[in-house]
Amino acid sequence: MNKKYYRNILILVVFLFIIIFNQGCNLLNNPFLESDLNSNGTYTSIFEDLNLPKDYELRIVLSWGIAPVDLDSHLTVPNSDGSRFHCFWSNKGYQDIDPFALLDIDDLDSYGPEITTIYKINSGIYRYSVHDYTNRLSTSSTELSTSNAVIKVYQQINKKDILLYDFTVPNAPGTLWTVFEYDGTNFTPINIMTFESNWVLIN
């Protein structure tokens, strides 16, 4: 066997090591990619580790795999006056005034977590979606569906983080995953995949 063969083998080994190392680092940095519940169905330390405000109504956590690089959380919420507010990377929202909802963590380089929190419930419909920003101009992409994206919705009860719902991305083409609606009491799963190039139009 010639030197070129051994060189190619070495390059492959180094490449695989980098992938495994990076994935391991991301697992350490994002515990939501692993099981995060203890035996009684609660977890009380993850959000504290991320230095997020302790008191909240709902916390929505998006995690995914290595591709696409950039998935975005979008939460459209009711204001107190009946108008609507769009929480996303360009207009993250506010914790202490309308809409009392905020994109706390915006992740730009795979895995997540990307975290959106509702700090006070207003009357009306909340709608949560995930946008594949990386492939936003595509009309045929399946990367979102193969991203292993997972949504976990937590509620704080007696100062503990209770996992209410777990949503997994559907196996269908699309760049926009409309995940669920919430009316302040009940969740309505939607789980529809569509194509959307303009993030401003997500509602």
C-alpha cells in the first residue's frame, strides 16, 4: 500500500475524531440532548446552570443535531391589549413588560439549546414554530426533518421544572415546523411542516 492510502486513512481518522469530540462537547454544553429528568419527573438544576431567571410560567427548549447549523425559535404571543408580538432572534421580547415572553438563548451553531420563556401568561393564543434559517431559501429541503430536533416544554411548579410536553420534528420536507398552540391552559399539537423563506411572516 502506498503513502497516499495511509494519508487518506489518517485524514479520515482525524475527521471522525473531530466529529466525535465536537459532539461530546456539545452534549456536555447542552444537557437537553440527553435525558434530563430525575426519578420523580423533575429537574431543578439545568436552568440554574444556564443563569436564566428562576421564576417563569413556561419554558420552551429547542435542541437538535449537527445540521442544519441554524434553527430558530419563533413564538407569537398575545399582548395585554389584544395585539400580537413575534419573539425571535431579531425581536427577542421582554421579561417584565408586554409580551412577558423572551428568547433567552439564541443558538447559531448547531445542537442548541435555544430557549424561549413565557414569564407571565396573557389572555390569547401562543403559537410556537421552528424555522430552518440555514435552508430558508430552499423549496425542497429535508434537513429540518432529519435534524433530530426536539422541543421540550417545561412548567415551573413549586419551584421545580416539570416537563409537560415533548415534541419531535415530523418526517416531512419543509423549512418551517409549526409545533403547537397554547391558550394559557391547554396545548394543541400542530406538527405541520411547510416552506417559508421570510422569517418575518412566521405567525
